[in-house]
Amino acid sequence: MSQDYTRIVTLHLAAQMPLLPVVTQCVETAARVFGLGREESLKLSLATEEIFSYLSGKVCQGENIDIRCVNGIYCSRVEFRFPVSVLDMGSLNIAASVDYENEDDLAEMGLALASRSVDYLNITAERKNHICLTIIKDKQYPPVAEEYFAPLDIQGAITVETPDPEGVKRYVSRLAQGPPDPRRPQFFQYPGQVVDMAASGECQVLTAVDVKGECAGGVLFHFWRSRIIEVFGPHVFAQEREAEIAGMLLDACIAKSARTKAIGLVNLTGMPLSLQSQFELLGLIENYTMDGVKIDRPSFFRLLHEDPGCRIFADRKLKDYLQREYKRLFLAREIREVHDNGEMKAGASIFATEMRRERELAILSPLWPGADLDANVKRHLRFLRGETVNRILFALDLGVSWHASIMTVLMANQFRPALIIPFAGQADLLVFQHDRTEP
């Protein structure tokens, strides 16, 4: 997203409890001005209150912190930047358990509430001894209308264009009218959200139209970090010209992407059969039908520029698997083994959890190391089973050395490596899938 400072409100203040009303009022007011409804604004303010209280009481009491409220058009984002010597915020895990008889646990209950009040939470290390904690709350949009579209009668030449807002809504509405797809992101159910995502710079949309201006297909794509572009589609609505329309949309997407710093394209949600030969198969992710039948869905990758190579970190048990996959994908990697040499591990680990309940899917990723990795994985599995989540993925960044220490923990808890997503993190992402057939 572009740095438009008319969309940013910044506070610089000390982490002291008397200043809490200033912080919560600023965040709630900014969220309302940025377009969030009353309920979403209150939830964002609640999460802010709990996080600021915890920072002021246990993490960086009295220290100067920066709080930024950012208008993402389709969402509001709050960023906390603060100094820290010891970070122990394990209650930010969505699976955190709180003992109501224990006063120390009650003091941390607010962090568990904060993590459940927002749609996204992330923690990153920045300059020395400084942390950025980010929370995001999405706007609520009306779902796609139950609109009848007459069968398409595509005529004449097809052209690819960047649509106006009405063209975006037409594309999303036609897609939503088609057969349901468990891999399709939830935002495709909300045409207004896709319009705002494009307006914010979060993504780009291209549509294929005929001589009458009728939408025959479309594609949506966005940057995943700075070196990889994720592509949704192309989606084609005129099957008799599927190969032609899909090819034109992909060529237009590549033309725009090739002028950026992106090294490659990745597609995790399905693409037309006619295009699959132009991509490398990354791997298969298990999906399930409504009646529980397993279907393996492929994911794809394509280089746009020469692979620059990089260094990755891995546990010894996965070295052979990684070498085979990188050889198959023609990607140059230096694999460094990470060993446990008895170094101290302290505090509680934190996992981010992206819940997609409508798809019975959860995607976990590590935010902070700790001494309780195995126990934390088990807590999350128990929690997600209780939430009737059928598909559980865990994504590790192979460019972050401490992520390698989680690999054996995951395999001991019935996770298996499913695919590598190149350039999607500091290096590549290694995605594990939980085997739900295991106890």
C-alpha cells in the first residue's frame, strides 16, 4: 500500500496507564473516520486497550512507544512499536488458555481477547530491541447480491482492460454466481471489498471484455512480500473460448508483473487447465468436499526473472526433502542445518492463526520463539479440532533460522511438508499440512 500520510494518524507517548483513554479514543475515532462501522471500531479499540495495558504493565512500562492508525481503505490497521528486553506475550495465541482461578492468568486474559477481536495479528522484530505488533480489523461489506446473469453470448474480439469499480463488481458477482470453490478467498464474496482493495493498492484486477463490454473473465493479483506475486485465476466465464481468454488474461498479468521487482508468480487456488503447462507444480494441498471426500488440489509457480538463489535454514530430517524439491523446481538454494546445542529457550511462543471458517481452514505461522513449542502446537490442534476445522496448515519461513527448530515438532504432531512457496518470506515458505487421519 502506498504511504499516503493523509491516511495515517500517529501517536508518540509513554507506555503509562493514565494515557490509556487517549490511545483508545484516538484509535476508535480514527477507525470510524477511516470507514469502519461502530462494532468493528469498538473491537479494534478493545484490542488496542488490552495491548496497551499489557505493554504498560509488563513489557515496556514508562518507555516511549509509537502507535500508528492506518487507513487501509478496506480495513484499519494499528501498529505498536516499542522497545523490549523480554517478550512474553503468550496469551496472544488464539489457543491461549486462561485459568480463571489464577490472578496472574487473569491479568493476561485481555491479550487473548485482543487476538480474538481482530482479523489479523502479526509481530515482527525491527531495529535492535524494538518490536512492531500489528493488528487489523476489516470493514464489513454486504455479500454479493443474488443476481441473475443471463448466459453469456460473447461476440467479436476480446480485449483486456483495467476495469472501473462497476467492472470489478461485475467480475466478482459473475464469479460468485458460479460453482462454489473451497479454495476461493472469502473476499470474492464481497464485491465492494474487492473494489476497495484495488483502490488501496492492495491488489490489481484485470478483466476480459468483448465488443459489447460484456465481462468474459478476470484475474486478481497482488504482491506477497516484495518478490512474489500471488495470482487468483484467471477466471473464465465463456468456456467455449476458455483457452483464448485465460491466455490473454495471464499475458496481461505477466506484462504488468514483469515491470516490477517480483521474481515469480504463484497460484495456490486453482487455474485453467490450459495454462497449467506454463507453470511448475509446487505441490498438492488436501481439500475436502461437504461430505468429507478428500480432493488433492495443485499449486503452481512460474519464474519471471532468473532465480537469484538464497540461503535457507532447515532441520536435518528435512534436508533430503528440500534438496529433492529444489532440484525439481530448478531453484538454487544453500541449505544450512540448524541444531539444538542446548542454548537457553525462555518465554512463551506465539503463533499467528488465520481462521477461514467458511472453508474449514486454519493457517498457522510462528511469530515469536519460546520454550513451549511442542505444547503450543498441541494446544492449537486441540483448539482447532474443537472449532471443527478440517484443514490445518503451518507455514515456516526458511529464511528465519529459529523457524527450523519447529520442523521436528510439527512432524511429531502429524504434520507433513506439502509444498514450498518460493520468495514468499525472508526466503521461501515451507507449508506443512496436518494429517487429519492421525489421532
